[in-house]
Amino acid sequence: MGEAAELLGTTRETLRRWEETGEWLPARQTKGGTRYYATGDLMGLK
């Protein structure tokens, strides 16, 4: 999540807010809560 936020020039909190509102969801999330974002999705958002 930190790497994704850095690539987008935003914060982890912003990514969490986007997830809560459904604006942008991680490609997958582990049972432990680790979020993974698809590189193509990141590049499309930037």
C-alpha cells in the first residue's frame, strides 16, 4: 500500500478512503489484510 501511495503521489490514508468509498479497490487482499494493487491499475490512475 505504501508503494502504491508513493507511485500515485498520495497517502496510505487516501488509498484507504478510496477503498472504503469503493472508488478504487486493491486487486487482491490477503486474510491478514495486506493489499496488492495491479501495476496497470496504478498507471491508469496516475
